[in-house]
Amino acid sequence: MAKKIIALIVFACTLLTLLVPVSFAADESSTTPISAEIAEVYGGRDGMISMTFDDGYYETAVLLQELFEQYDLYGSLMLITQYTKLTGTGSQYGSVEGLSALFEQGRLEPQNHSYSHTRLDSTGDPNDQTEAVFEREMLDSKTTLEEYFPDYDFISFAIPYGSMTDAAHQYGNPIYYALRTTGIGVQSLDPGFSNSYGSWNKMYSPGVMQPQYREDPDAQWTWIKKCIDDAANSWYLPIIHRVGDVENTDLPLEVAHKMFSYISDLQTEGKVWVTTYSNAIKYVRERQNSYAQAWEEDGVIHLRVTMNEYTEDNKPLPLDVFNHPLTVKVNVPSSYGTVRYTIDGVEHTAKAFSEGDENYVYVNVRPDGSDIKLRIDSTHTYGEWTKHDADYHERVCTDCGVLNYGAHNWDEGTVVEEATCMDEGLKICTCLDCGETSERTVDTNDNHSFTVERKTAAYRAEEANCQHGDIYYYSCACGEKGTETFESGKKEEHEFGKWKYPKPATETEDGYKERVCEYGCGEFEREVIPKTGTSDTEPKNTMTTVIIIAAGAVVLVGAAVVTIVIVKKKKKTAE
């Protein structure tokens, strides 16, 4: 009996050890972890471009607003606080009122470039290396700009002349999340925290103008394009001052169009994220200090992005400032073609894409720890897409009225103005979903039209001679030289060379001399040389007999003296 009881106890214990794992596995099966990774660049792009415009020239800002609207770009105006006036438009740096109106249009933002542009490096006045000067240039300027433009976060500092002493760095580091230099190099998407170039404290920022390119726009554009291409998977952070055809410009309008068009194309192709300097800083700082979690529970995918309170270099990350959405790459089931998710009552969609055998979506969420739910986009019954703004269209669920947004799906465009070798063309792109249209430029090409007659030395193919006038190459309006030619001007007179003596005169026979046209036309002239001997019975005659041979004809002019006058015209010199 005892043995039976012991056997029952052993059996029960064995059964319990089997049941416990089964029960635990059953509970866990309803919550399954899912891969989620924060993308290096917003939207899953390869690189970032943040254009910065130093010294805050108002005329440049006005032109940039126009150009950025044309090319769908964004940038940052680095202001010198002392020069930004509260009212009026007399200053070349503009007024708070005028600048605010520009910033409200959404293409430009203000950032700090010091109070008075005082040198803070070792080449400046040693008397400026004081805490009072540092406070005025880096802290007071920031406070003033926050008062002038309260809707913006001044988290960056463009160092005057591009460098500072260690003492200045120690003062500025706690105030700003990024210090921009003028160092030439490729800025990493993941800056470190040292005082080396490429770190948050000394960000690389190559100037668009280098001294050797000042008189050569083509060479300058080659330099800028190289910088952009080198930063294809990094962060291009150029320094630009004046833009346009003005005195001391470092970005002429011709080069600006090439630069902005090239960047716009990269953006359209999904290769780069073009944004303001502060937005780029926010994204990278948030990414460096956030982590994403995703899991599936009861058929719904949950996503949460949480950010630390402080950065690795001990700077606070308040959510009212660092709230730029982070792009998270979430692994979803293959059945998910389009995912929908709601943030602050607004519903968004994201299209799934494949990498190998896996299916993913990019979801843009703020790092505030909110629980975002991703569902297959099959619940709502949506109407037609309509325009929301220049970047997005929207549609409404006919059942519940919820809004759904999506990026425009542009076609290749219809050319309405053909590009030439001199002028860009224009095409109209149409969204395939909502019908919204957008104007895009078409780059210049090599389609020359050689119809222009330029009569200068640079286009002369052959100088005038006795057979024809000056011969010139036809050219294009852009100045390119063609291969076809045209004739202009009068022919030259024959240009005879020196006399030659094929048959000298003798005592008994006349000789002759001749000379040939040097233009090579074949024309020549011949003159008789009388014989040297005479007889007493022959009348003496000192008259000269001349034979003129021209184009094969021989004319004997008796015993009369024939005077041949050859007028030599001076050859034309290069115009």
C-alpha cells in the first residue's frame, strides 16, 4: 500500500512538472516579440542634408524662400543677434518682423550665429577670452533670439569663423546640442562626444565657396557636387553666406540652381532627407538615446519608442523640444500590405516592403513611450484621395469619417518647356492618386542649335583670300562652336610673291621672270626680260615688252610699255 501511495505521489509530481511549462507557454503565446529598429535617417533615407546660411542676410533669405518653394527644400538662417533689428527694413540683416514672416512660410528657420560675430579662437583678441564675452556671444544671444522668435528651439551654435578655444568650448558645450565649425569633411550620422572634428562639439561643415573656385562657376559646382556625393550615406552640412548675383556672393545664382536642383532630385528619389539643422539635430539626438519595442498581442502589433531623459554627454532631452518623430523599421507578417496607425487622433498609413524573405513597414512615431497599434489597412472604407498639401493627400472613411494621409505618388511628368543648352526646362508632375500637380525643373542638356553668325576671331575658320571672304563657324546661342561655316566680307586681291627667273635673258634671246599668287589660286604674272645683245642695223629701243599671263591667257602688248600695278591689301589681323 505504501509503495502505491509513493508511486501516486511521484506520478502527480511528474504530471505537475509537465503541466507548468505547458501553461506558461500558453500564456506567452498571446504576446510575441517583433523586430523593431530605429532608422538612422528619417523616412529610412540614406543620408541627410541641412543647409546653413551664415550671417542672416535678409536679401538672401527672401531669395531662398522663393528658390526653396521651387525646389521643395528647407534650410537654416544663422543669425547674428546684434544685427537683427526689432523693427524696420533698413538693415541688410532685416527685422524681427520681416524675418518672422519668412519663417512662418515654413522653408527657413532661425538658429544662432553669436551676438556680434566676435572671434572666439586663438587668433582673436586675447581680451575676448573671458567668461563675460562667452556669456554675451553664446548665452545672451540665445536668450534674445528665444524672445524674438519664441516658436523655435535654438539648440545649435554656428561658431564665428569656424573655431573656438578650449575655454570657449567648455562654456558653450552645456548650452547647445551641436556646435558647427567650418571644417571640411564628411559629417557622420552618429556624431561622438569628444572635441575632435566630426563630434557634436565640432561638426564638419564645408563651405560651398573655396578661394580657388571664386572665378570659376563650373569648378565650384564640381566641388559642391563632390561634397554632396561624398555624403551620400552621411550628413551634408554646408556653410553658405550670400546667395545670388550680388557683391561678395559665395553661391552665384547659376550655381545655386544647379545645387538645389540636384539636391531636390536626390530627395525625390528617396535618397536623402532635406531638413532644417535643428530638425536633423533633434532626430539624431533622439535616435542616439531611444529604443524601440514591438510585439504582437491578440492579432495586433504594438509599437513603443522610449527616450532617455539625458544624452550620453549629460544634456537633458525634454519632450517638449525633442519630439521629432523617429522612423522605426518594424517586421510585420507577409499578409500586411498597408499598415494603418493613429497618432493624436489622426490616422496614418505605411506601405509594407520586402527585404529578402521578410516584410517591413516604416512607422514614424514620437519617442514619448506611447503605445502605437498597427493594423492591416482593411477596416475602413475610404473615399477618393484629395490634396492635403504639397507633400500629402488625404482620404476620408465613408463609415466613420477618420482621415487617412499618404504621400503624393508622382508620375514621371509631362514636359511643357523643353530644356536647352542654356535654360532649364519645365515639366508638370501629377500625383497618380489624387491628381495634384507639381512643377519640376528639367536640367539643361547638350542640344545645341548652331544658327548664330558670330564674326569674331574665336569663330573664324579661314581668313579671306582672293577666292573668298572670311569664313566663320556657325555657333550656338550659348557660345558653343559648330562645324558648318558661312562666308562674310569681300575677297582679297591677288597676293603675288617674289619674282623668280625661270629663263634669264641672253645676247640673242629674251628671257622672262614670273611670280605666283601666294593664296594658291594658280594665278601668276610673267614679265619679259629683253635680250642683252644688239646690231648696228637694228634701231635701238629701250621699251620693254611685257607678257601678262593670267589664268592661262597670253597677251602680247607690242612694243609699248605696259605698267602693271599690283595693289597689295594688308592682311586682316585677328579681331
